[in-house]
Amino acid sequence: MYDFAADSAESARAVETAMERLITANQLSGPGPAADRLIAAMRHGTLGGGKRLRPLLVRQAANIFNIPAPQAIVPGLAVEMIHCYSLIHDDLPAMDDDDLRRGRPTVHKAYDDATAILAGDALLTHAFGLLAGADCHADPAVRIALVTELVAGSGAGGMVGGQMRDIEGEKGGFSGDDISVMHSMKTGALIRASVRMGAILGGADARALSALTAYAEAAGRAFQLADDILDVTATPESMGKATGKDAAAGKQTLVSQLGVEGARARLTEIVNHALGCLRTFGPKADGLRATARYFASREH
Amino acid sequence: MYDFAADSAESARAVETAMERLITANQLSGPGPAADRLIAAMRHGTLGGGKRLRPLLVRQAANIFNIPAPQAIVPGLAVEMIHCYSLIHDDLPAMDDDDLRRGRPTVHKAYDDATAILAGDALLTHAFGLLAGADCHADPAVRIALVTELVAGSGAGGMVGGQMRDIEGEKGGFSGDDISVMHSMKTGALIRASVRMGAILGGADARALSALTAYAEAAGRAFQLADDILDVTATPESMGKATGKDAAAGKQTLVSQLGVEGARARLTEIVNHALGCLRTFGPKADGLRATARYFASREH
């Protein structure tokens, strides 16, 4: 019987430990106070919790192909570094201008804007360094496929393009379809890349990759919709960040279109669709099943 | 007889053409006005000239190993994208706060700060996508080696770490050694990576790679010292950007330590050292020789 709480906690601990070891001045930068400050900002933006859902998805997708969890850790760290850099940059005054993240000061509040920009740039760069390293996978062709996948998930056609759409959308004139494209890029693309990277690690064939991609796209939609619902229903204390921001900004979301109850019903439909995509995989996919359900039920 | 003017102009044209084709919404992002804006900002930050010295170095180093210039273009584009993203981010108000670059408005002036941050992030990401693509090199192991090299040149132990040191150094207390480490990281590391990527493309053995690395490190020092001299001696019109900024900011450079004439003498020594590193390579290295001399003689 798959235990989501135990598996996700163990995965998050493994990510935290590995990230902690990785982001040190000895590993990445030279000596001196400037290097110390850069590394400290990178650590502030990556350590100290977070649910580590993307590395969990890498690990759970790899598990379908009998890849042991420790072999999925490096690709998981790479995706997590991309996620963390994007939060650091998105929180900047020029972007979303957030002071709090996971209940702690954002990187530019704890350090300064220039340091936050550079810490994000460095994390983005070293994510690809991790994938290129021998610790990632023995076969260079697999490492290259992982780089390609992470670029697709995080670049102009994925996460960064979605963030750009989000910013432009706040200026008004976004339709429901525009919102859905924006979400599928801003949040969905990296979730999709996480699942596919697990599948690539496992040497998935085209059919399995396609089913897992469909799962990941539905899971990403569920994740974002749950986030939009929480923005309306949760308190800043339970979220560890400001809430009600979408409404305050007059931002269109599915919740503003469907209402909270309508959005919850839609969320259930989407999760069921995600589960349907995993039909052929048997109990090895119970991790991915549990994560899709978790996306719909989470309270922060 | 090697013709630097012709070779560098041809190389710059090839980079411009390939970059122009590459950075389009069809290639990188989806349709819509937000994608158009992101792509336009990425184009603003990469097209319209620039000397393209880093792709030239990739090409010239690869030439030693009989790699035809067209086969060096993709790695050259990747290095150039990294260089361009770093200029976009460095020009931001939170960093160097520059309004002009190559005589044109900087990206955040032409668009806005958020767009400039995202355009830089996207260029950084897609640089690695280029290296991972089949167009880069037939052998995935070579592509992985190129990714590793570019990460080393541009991450916390290279360019980004150097920029962080530069910012901290402006707060005072930098010694001559600190300045030299800062320069070797901020500017030198990417020049080093460019030369080494050309060597990796060419399948250089350890001895050749080591000689070319020593050349590149000297060339990088020459490049930065020439820049510092120009900051004192050139006009904003000839440079297409503000000058006298180092002195105005009270920034320590080798020029402030040695005086202009002393710095020019040091520059000649460094270039001679760079040329010495190429001793064993014969006429195939005339390109790299000419570039080192060019670094010392350039007027903008």
C-alpha cells in the first residue's frame, strides 16, 4: 500500500539534504565575502522547506520504470533549482513584488534586488550543470534528453513564457482561453517536464511517455486551479504568503469565472482525467495517483 | 595570410543571421501579444550588431582542429546568448542602471524591467537548449561537455560570481588581487569557456586544451584591461555607452592603480603572453593570435 505522506516526506528530506550539500561556496563559487553572499542568497532561495513536488514527480514517474529513488535525485534537484530561481525572480519588485515566501522574507528582502537577480541566474545555470554531470545518468544521450526536456519546460515556450503572459494578462483583456494557456505554460510546463524527466530516466517508450505527458498536463491544471481556489479561500497564515492577490489585482482566474464551488467541481473532473491516463501502469504508478489527488485536496 | 577584419566580419554576420532566425515566436514561444513582447525583447538584446567576439573565439579555436566555421556556429550562438542575457540583467536599475548599450536603449528602457528580467532568463535557458540540440554536434558526449563548460564559465564560479564580486567591490575595500579575481570571473570566464568550447568541438587532447586555456585566460585579462583603459580614455559617442563610470563610482581598476601608461604597458605584456601560449599551433591559430592583438588595440 503506497503511503503518500511517508514517500513525499522522505523525498523532500532527500532533496533538502542534497541541495544543502550542493549549494556551498566550495562546490560552486570561490572564496571571499561576495561569493559567500551569493551562495547565502542561493541557499535562502532553495533551502528551508517547500513541498518539493517537482522532484517528487520525477521520482514517482521514474518509479514506474523501476528506477530507484536515489537515481532520480539529480534530475529532481535540477527541476527544483529552476522552480526556486523562478520564485526568486517572480518575487522581485519589478515582477510580483512579494515580501514573503513560505513565511520567510523573499530573497530580495533578505538580501537586495541585485543579489536576488544573480542568485536566480546562478541557480538557473547550475540546474543545467547538474543534468550534464556524470552523477545524473551514465549515458550522455539521456543527460542531453533531460537538458532538452528542462529547457522546453522552463524557457520562452514554457515557464518564462507563461510568466510573461501572466504579467501582460494583468493589464487586462485576457479571455478564458488565454488564462488557460498562461497557466499551462507558467505552472504546467515545469510539472510536465518533471514527469517526463522521470520517464526519460526510465527509458519510457513513446506510448508510455505520451500517457505520462497527458497525466502531467492534467495534474498541472489541477495544481494551478487548486492554487487559484486557495488564493480565494485560504488565510495568509496558512499559506505562508499573501492571499487574495488575484482578486485585488483584478486578475481573471477560473475561480472568478466559475465561482469557488464551480471551480472545485472542475478540479475533481481534472484529477479524474489525470488518474485515467495512468490506467495501464498498475501499482507502480500509485505515487503519481496519490500526488494528483493531493493536488486537489491540499490546504496550503 | 589571415585577414582578421574579413574573418571577424564574416563571423559576426553569420552569428547575426543565425540568431535572427532562431529568436522568433515560432521557434521559441507560442502565439499572442505577450509572446511577441518577450521575443521582441530577446531580439532587442541579441540582434543589431555587437562584435560577437565570443563566437569568433569558438570558431577560431575550433579552426585549429580543422572544424569548419559552420560547425562552430551553434556553440558560438549559445555563448553569445549567455553574454547577451548578462548584459540585459547587468543593465537593470537594480544592477548597473545603464540606459544605453551599443548606442541604443537598453532592454529595460525599450520595454520594462520585468520583461528584461524574463528575456534574460529565457536567453540563458535557451543557450543550453542550443547546446543540447542535434544541430550542435552529432555526439551527445560532446554536447554534454559543452554544457558543462558553459555552466563553468557562466555560473557562480564564473561570470555570475564575478558580477556579484563587482557589485560588492563597489562598496569598497577591494585589493588589487580582489580586482583581478573579479575580472577573471566576470569577463574572463566566458572568454575562457568560448576558447575551450572550440577546442572541445575539435576533440583537443589534454595538452592542447591546457595551452588554449592559458591563451584564453591571458586574452581575457587583456580584454578587461583594454575595457578599463577605454573607460578612462574614450568618449561615450565612440563607445556607444557611458564612460568614466568606474572613476565616477570610485571603482578600483588596474588603470587607477597603474595609470593609463602603466596599464598600456601591462596590456602589451599580457598579449605577448597570450601569443606565447599558441606557439605550438602554427598558422591554424592565426585567428586566435589576431584576436588577442585586436583586444589590445581596439578603440571601442
